[in-house]
Amino acid sequence: MPVSNEDLVAMYRWLTLTRHFEERVCDLQFQRGIPELQHASIGQEAVGVGACYGLRPDDVVTPSLRTRAAYLVKGISPERQMAAMYGKATGAGRGKETSHHMGDRELGVVAGSGVVGGSIPVAVGVALAFKLQDTDRVSVVFFGDGASNRGDFHEALNLAAVFRLPVVCVCENNQYAQSMAIAQYLPIANVADRAAGYGMPGIVVDGNDVVAVHDAVQEAVARARAGDGPSLVECKTYRWRGHSERDAGEVYRAREEVEEWKKLCPVEKLRERLISSGVISQQQVEEIEAEVSQIVDRAVEFAESSPFPDPEEALLHAYATPVGGLR
Ligand SMILES: Cc1ncc(C[n+]2csc(CCOP(=O)(O)OP(=O)(O)O)c2C)c(N)n1
Ligand SMILES: [Mg+2]
């Protein structure tokens, strides 16, 4: 189904909120001593927004370390995300984990793994549960281009294909795995080409075009829901900042390359489309900017005024209670 103008404006708002949230954290990282080291998704926002916009609330998403937008669109509030970055008790995860490994069972967000690629088999397990429960829910998992070289990726995709599981594998190909350029570790043109080895569709999309991402993922979701099995959607994009905020100098890539990709900004791309087609005015654009900026202000205030967790909570939710109770 084609996206409506209302959908486009909603996606634009999510893109803008994600951008503001990420920029604010980068600004405040050292200034305010935010304990979590930011791994910014600036430049890649269209992947999470396009893939998660239009999912059902009962679909389950497993984000990657850089899928800020997925957490936002799935409903983890900016306050709870910011508080997680500050290590506060009010954060998703109650101060026990970084914001890129946070989860929320009610909202359908699986906590990601700190092990690159480790979340892919987990998300395939979620899809296996959905199939065994005879539901039409779908599991969507995000991971980087580097993660597609891990054994987890290959084992998980094979299992998903053999069992025709309802999972959509979304690769955020930002051209680098930490300091290594993709040409140094991928001997083929596309990560999506690997799908052929597992007999599932492999689709390449412009990861800076939120509508293209949305359409490709929605098609894959429909296939999964109908019982036709998994897909691999590769979104070609680029991270504007270093691997993390401690990636000083970015000596492994040329400044010119970064500047070229900045011209393909996903937020600007949609803004230009909306303005040139008369869907929104410059004034509405400014209103959205002001609105999301206030949302981020409130998130920072909330995080900074929240308490740290009580030390007595240290083991809470860290271990499951053994069957039969504690001995
Ligand atoms: C198994 C494993 N190896 C190395 C790391 C350290 N590490 C964290 S993120 C990362 C880069 C991952 O690259 P990619 O999958 O492309 O994701 P991106 O950071 O580009 O979003 C590395 C090497 C890790 N967390 N786990
Ligand atoms: Mg990468």
C-alpha cells in the first residue's frame, strides 16, 4: 500500500526527532559526563524509521547498536532512553545496561547483544516462537555490515530459511565495521547477495531514502506474515560520525568521503520531497524542529534529575529465579 501524506509527515517527524536526540547526546557526551559512550546513528536514521514505521505493535524488533530510530518508533520514550544513557534508575533497563542494549517486553523490543551479530539468532528464535505459537507476528532484526561476516548471521539465516520463519533481517550497511572499510572484508558487491545462499530474497535499497526502506521492509513483512519465510533487506547508508565519540581523527577514511555522503542526508531528502510536493510548508518544518527540540530538552532534564539505582537493586532482573525457587 502506498504511503499517505500523513505517513510521510509522521516519518519526517521521527527522522527529525532521531537526529536531534543523537546530536544532543554528541554535544553533551563530554560536557555533561554522560557515562554511556555514544555510537551515533547520525546519517543512518532512515533505516530504523522506514523499517519500523508501519509495523504492528505486537511485532518484535531487535535493534543494533546504532538503531536509535527503531527504539523511538517502537515507543521507548526519549526520556527513558536518555536516562539509560545517564545510567539512571528511570532508564529502560534501570541503569543496568547501555541504551543500545535496552529492551522492553511490552513494547516488543528485544535487548540487543554487545556481541556483534549475537542478536541475529535471538531474533530468529523469536520468529521460531511466533511460528510455533501459530501467530502471524513478525520479528525484525537490525545488524551492521560487519555483523554479516559473523557465524551467527550465517547460522541464523540458514535456520530461518529452512524453517520458513517470519523474520526480516535488516542490514544497516554504513560502509564500515569500526575502522575497517567494507571493501576490505566483503568480497562481493552486496551483503544482500548472501541471501541467495539461503534461498531467501535479498533486496538492496537506498538506506537514506526512508520511503524506499519502508516499502522494501513492508513487502518483506507481508511475506513473513503470510508464511512465506524470511528476507534480507540491505540498506546502503553511511555514518557521519566516528564509530563512537572516542573515535578521534577517523584516520581510516577521507574527509571528502564523509562530505559526499552528507549531501545525501536522509532528513533533507524527505524534507525536500515534502516541501516541493506541497505536503508541508517551511513553517511546519520549523514547528516540527521546535517540537522535537523541546522533547529532547525534556529528556535531558528528566535524565539529569533522575536518581541512580539503589545498590540493593543490583541483582534485580540480573538472574531468573530458578524453577522451584531459591535454595
Ligand atoms: C564479536 C565482537 N567483535 C568485536 C566487537 C567490537 N565492535 C563493536 S561494534 C563493532 C563494529 C561492527 O560493525 P558493523 O556490524 O558494521 O556495525 P556498525 O558499528 O557499523 O553499525 C565492533 C568491531 C564486538 N562488540 N563483538
Ligand atoms: Mg557498519
